[in-house]
Amino acid sequence: MTDWLRNRGYGWNHKRIARIYRQEKLHLRSKRRKRLSKRAAVPLEQPQRRNQTWSLDFMSDALTSGRAFRTLNILDDFNREALWIEVDVSLPAERVTRVLDAVMAWHGKPQRIRMDNGPEFISQHLARWAAQRQIQLLHIQPGKPAQNGYIERFNRTYRQDVLDAYEFHSLEEVRTITEQWLQMYNRERPHEALKGLSPCQFATQFQPEGLSL
């Protein structure tokens, strides 16, 4: 600061400048935004069996009243099966883990879960939950949604077939239509990436020996 002022023609000595600097509280450091640590790219591999890798992501929309809501989408990357879509106005980290526990009771425990860097997904609560259950959390690099490509593709389909196709008047209406659509998506809708089969058909035909459905 002394050099900056001297270069502009002011003749004040450094002691006076330091005294005024402190009086104006300019020496106090501003609070810096916490930055995410750099993460290495995690290749988007095709799992060889169910529950090897799940993907998570949030989506947002609104009712006709203008009230916003969110969805938590959970996908098994092996056969692109949509394991569940949770719908509510708020889905904090504690709610996320409760939903995951319920889904695991139906489908079994995943080895890994892939997700982005949203506040719910980088929370200490989720990290502790995963450590207790020996589940590896895979966070994609910030700004690289293609690293979570399976669920990004699913999100586009869900957006087109459900969220953009209906006017919703209540959360219950969103949940009902979503659950009905999930049945069709998992059991009937063919996928080019799954040899033209639905997720359930693909899992039945290509389930490795020794693993039950």
C-alpha cells in the first residue's frame, strides 16, 4: 500500500499509512468462498452386473401454482434401471440417505455411487453414511456432467416424458404419474444401448451366473 501511494505522489510514511489502514479495518481478511478440491476424472465405465455402480442426480420443476419441487433420481448403471425417483419440495442430505437406505432394502447395496458436487452430495452426513456401509462415493469433476452420462441421459427422458408433458397441481400428482411411468420405463421401454431390451429384460438375459435378481 505504501508503494502504491508513493507511486501516486503521496509523501506519507509507512507508519501513518499502517495506522490509518488498521483504523479503517482494512487489515481484516474477507471470508473466502470454500472451493472444492480438484477431483480426478472418473471414467464412465459400463458395469458388468447390478449394484456395481449407481448414479444420483437432482432435477427441479414447479407446480401450476408456482411452487417449486425437486426430484432425486437413482439409477443402476448396469441396466439403466431407474431404481427410484423421490419427489418433494426439499431433499436435504439426511433425506437422501433415508431414501437410499429404503432403495437398498429393495435392490441390495451398491459398491459405488456416482454423483456431482451438489451441497447434499458433498456433505459430511452423506460421507459418514457411505463409510458406515462401505460404499465408495464417486464425485465427477465440477462442470463435467458427461462424466455422469448414464443418469444425464435418463434425466432428459424423464424431463421429456413426464415433467414437460404434464401440468402438475400437487406433489401427489407428480409422484403418482412418476411411479406409473417408472413401471413402463423399467419393464417395457426398449433401449438402444441395451440391445433393444428394457432394463428389466436386459438384467434377466445378461445377469452373470451365480447372481440372483
